[in-house]
Amino acid sequence: MSEAPAPSAYLELQAVEAWLGPRRVFEDLSLRLHRGEHTVVLGPNGSGKSSLVKLLSRELYPVVKPGSSLRIFGSETVNLWELRGRIGLVSQDLQAAYGGRVPAADVVLSGFFGSVGIGRSQVATTSQHRRVAALMAQLGLAELAERPYGQLSDGQRRRLLLARALVHGPEVLVLDEPTNGLDLKAKHQLLALLRELVQAGTTLLLVTHQIEAILPEIRRCVLLREGKVVGDGPAAQLLQDAPLSALFATPLRVCEANGYRQVLPAG
Ligand SMILES: Nc1ncnc2c1ncn2[C@@H]1O[C@H](COP(=O)(O)OP(=O)(O)OP(=O)(O)O)[C@@H](O)[C@H]1O
């Protein structure tokens, strides 16, 4: 029998095996992530970071076998619609899923329905429209409300998806490579926004290979390599030269300023 779930855990993996097509991404993955604990999952390309997010968002299902379990918010049978209400997700897949003609405000509004786009049967209330307008204003997107999604820059789309992820007040914000492809100003604006959110109490799960995108507020670091957790502990201990050089299989030197870190080639 597997252990009783911890009450504050939003994701509990016990000896999980999962496949993407012909490829086994995880063979024996165990990990527990908690509400109130901002966490970064860091790993090189192909280490399984996005697949981990997909286990949480129910886009990827583990192999059913004895001794293996996956619990989300304490349940093995979480309802997909309830789940979408409890997490807010920003991913590259989601960014690519929206059609170019969709008005920006509808992208945010669709977060209430946990869907991509708004179906005919999905009628938003006045208070939902108001919430969209208020959030877009808060994230500096008010002027883009009517703009077609296809005419927005990457940075604008990322902020828009952040608004979509937040519109329904999720318990956990899950960000898969949120700063990829953004220029410095867009990246710094996004990081500043994220800092405000975590300081206001939203639990953050950040999945990235970009060390400079790790907010100072993130205290727990999980290092993922070839589908295995090779480090899990305080960010201050793991975001150092030796663990990161081993993780990325190249000699690295970590520099710190203002609570952020940057990595340079060592030697
Ligand atoms: N649809 C797929 N079919 C088969 N294998 C896949 C598929 N998608 C990803 N993979 C493989 O699964 C492994 C894990 O991929 P995943 O996208 O989870 O890694 P990642 O750490 O998020 O990588 P990146 O940083 O490049 O986005 C990789 O080796 C990848 O090549």
C-alpha cells in the first residue's frame, strides 16, 4: 500500500513510469510538490521537464502498475475541469494552440473555461468580463484587448497567457519555460510580474533550463536529468557551480546579483 497523501501536496509521484510515443521518459520518478512552496524544476533539453508538467495537467498518463501512483491535489482521480480551475498553466504548447484571429481578451477569458478559445455554449458573465479587463490592465495589456492574437509579439503573448492562467484565481501557477525567446525588457517585465504574484501568495512551479529566470523567492530546486531527479533541495545549495556543471554536463560558473543568478562558462 502506498503512503497516505500529505494534505498540502498538489503533486505526488510515486515510482512513476511514463512514455511519450515509443520513448520512455520516466522509469521510476518519485517527487512531491507542495502548496506554498515555490519550486523550480531545472534540467537540460530533453530531461523531461515538459513531460512532468503534462503529468500534472493530465496531458500525459503514467503506466498503471503496482507500487506506482500519481496524486494531484491528494486524489488519484482528479476531475479535469476541477483541475483546470485549480492550476493556471503557461506553456509553449498553449501559446501555439491559439489561432491568429482570436482577440487578445478572448484568450484571457477562455481561462475561465479551461479551454482554448470560447465555444458557443460558453457564455461569460459580466463579472468574468470585468475580471478580464481588470487583469489585463494590471498586466499592462489593456490596450491590446481587441488586437488579434496573431499580431502580438512573443512577450505580449506570454503576458496574455499569464493573464489567462491567473484569471480564475488558481492555487498553483505552472510555468513551462515562460521566458524563452523573450528580449531582455520583456523577460524582466515578466519576472517582475511573477515576483508580485508570488509575493501575493500564489504558489509557483517554474520549469525551465534558464537559470536567470529563477526568481529570488524560489527556495526549492529540483534538478532533472534524463527523466531522473538528480538533486532536490534548497535552491541556495543546488544553484552552485558543481551541481549545475554536473546537471548540464559542462563546466559552469554561477554569478549572483540582486537575488538572481546567471551562469557563465567556467575557465
Ligand atoms: N511526442 C513525442 N514522442 C516521442 N518522444 C518525445 C515526444 N515529445 C518529447 N519526446 C522526448 O521525450 C523526452 C522528454 O521531453 P520533454 O519535452 O519532456 O523534455 P524537456 O526537458 O521539456 O525538454 P526541452 O527543454 O527541450 O523542452 C525527450 O527526449 C524528447 O525528445
